[in-house]
Amino acid sequence: MTPVAPPRGFPKREYQARLERAQRHMGAAGIDALLLTNEAEVRYFSGFHTPLWLSPTRPWFLVVPAAGRPIAVIPEIGAPLMHRTWLDDVRSWPAPRPEDDGVSLLADTLRDVRAATGRIGVLTGPETALRMPLDDYRRLLGLLPQAEVVDATSLVRALRMVKSEAELAKIGYICELASIAFDGVPALASVDRTLDRTFTAFKIALLQAGADDVPYLAGAAGPGGYGDVISPPDGRRLRRGDVVVLDAGAVYDGYFCDFDRNFAVGGAEDAARRAYDTLHRATQAGLDAARPGATCAEVHRAMRDVVVADGYACEAGERMGHGLGMQLTEWPSIRAGDRTVLSAGMALTLEPALAMAPGRCMVHEEVIVVRGGGARLLSRRAPRALPGA
């Protein structure tokens, strides 16, 4: 049965709550305005959702002041859509205009919110990028010589890591749709079928199940295991004993699922079944460890301990999961060095991996949400034994 889809978009109160939290943190950090340039952050505070972000031609800006609603400074092509969000101040210019692609308008906006002589927060830390030409950024700073630019990565990261119930409903829904599509893979991954045709059929199944799009679909196939899990498919024909992995990043209303499934084609050798069993138990160990107050490093160790105890090679610094939401991968990373403390409402993937032999590995991934009493699955749990084996 197809689950009921959550409403698209969010009510105004969702954005108001996000803004209030941000402005409290800004006040504590002495930040007069946030300057945001990337799709996820702009959408987080505004609700502006468009596929035009795929084009690198135009920059887009959102200014979050210390008081009052965010101000959009965007190309004219986006103004009608931005006016349909909860924002009431949308400033635009006829882009692209390389000689002044919104820079002077952005500088004027920062002056209007009294940030020209104050502290402007910009995301400069890990997993961030400045989505505007570096020359334009330098020009902006030249127009605001008294402003101090400070790193606001940790501030915005803390807001986005903990999801609202409305956000979690969207993630849970797309995870369920992907789980439904995965149920049909054994019929798609048959002997003599090419890997690229299997991928295409699975992507169609995801769309037919109700996904808006499938921006990410990777995987591999090989005898008893595979070499990596990030490759596009090729035209190789599946053979009896191959293990196929499909890693799906499908989207509903701008929120991702990200988990994989392994399948044996016409049966599997004992080594593949054993590796799969180890990964299933390692995932359970991670699920048990993912409680509020635990660190990502502790969750990583719980999974790695199972893998190593079963005699498999496993790099100590290997990432075994990550945050999830409006982006396929978000902060934090489940790795040995990540001391991020888990909080209720965080959506994460658990992704233990192991090396079976040189050039042959296996990976398993699930999506979870951290709750007060522990964690629960958002993806439908993979079968206990390797499917098809």
C-alpha cells in the first residue's frame, strides 16, 4: 500500500520558528546579518524551491538580519516564485549581468540591515561553498570596507541538523517510497540483464512509486561483491553469483532518502552471505548506539567493532554514515573523529562497509531518526538474509 504523502511545502509558522532560532543564535554570537548563497540554506529560511539552481549562470542571495524577516536579493527570473513564499522583501536585478550581477544591490541590502559596519556571517567551514564568483565576493567586501566577515557555519549547521516533525515526515515518506521500489529489484536484476538496464528500470520504479526525482543513483555489481558504490552503470551483463548494490537518493518535495540494498543474482556464495550478515548486525549495533547524548564517534565504533570482530578489514577513519535532509549528505559524519553529539530529531544514515578481498567490498545503508528513547528506522529494514541468496 502506498503511504499517504505529506503536504508539500511548510506552513508559515515553520519558517518563523527557524528564523527565531537563527536570530537567537545570531544575537549570542554578535552577528548582525547572515549572507546565504546556497540552495539548501536559501530554501531553509525562505521556502524558495526551484530546479534552476542547476544552472551556474546566476547567483542567488538571502540576507537574514538580526531582526525582521529575511530579504531575498535574486535575479528577476526568480522574483515571481520568491514572492509566493512567506518573504515580503524581494529585491531583484536583470541577471545575468556580469558587470554587476547583484553585487551593488546586495551591498545596499546589507547597509539597510545595519550590517555594513557590523559582523556578517558567511558559511566558510567544511561542507560549504561560496556560490558566487570570487571576484564578485571581493568586490562586495570592497563596497563594505567596515564590515567584518565571520564564519557562521556552526550556527547554521546546528539549526539544520535537527529536523522538525514536518521535515521528518517528508524524509520518512520518500524512504518508504524507495523501500517499495526496492521490493521489485529481484525481478529487475536477473541473469543476462545488463546493469544499465537494471538501473534504468529501478529509476522508473522509483518515479512510479511517487518520487519527484532521482538525482542520485549509483551502485555496482560483481562476483560475490563489488569494487565501489559510486559508479554509474555500464553495459555488463549480470551473471549468476553476482552481488548487485543500488544506492538510491530519491527526492520528495526537496527532501532526500539515501540508502542502498544488496541483491544476489541467482544465488550467492557463502562469502557474500557471511559479509551481508556482518553488515546487517553492524547496522543494528549502530541503531542501538544512536541515542541522544551519544557521539557520532561512538556510533561509528559500535558498527566498526562488529565488522572487525568478524575478521574483516575496515579502515579506522572510514565514514559509516552521515546526516540527511535537503541534501543527499549533510553534517555530521559518522566517523571516528566526529564528536558531534546526537540530539532527538536528527536524521542520519547508518552505512557500515567492509572489505572482503582486494577490489571486492560490500556496503549496507539505512536511514534513521534519533528519538528520545533511542533511534528508529525511516527506511524499511533490509531483509535479514541476502536477498536472492
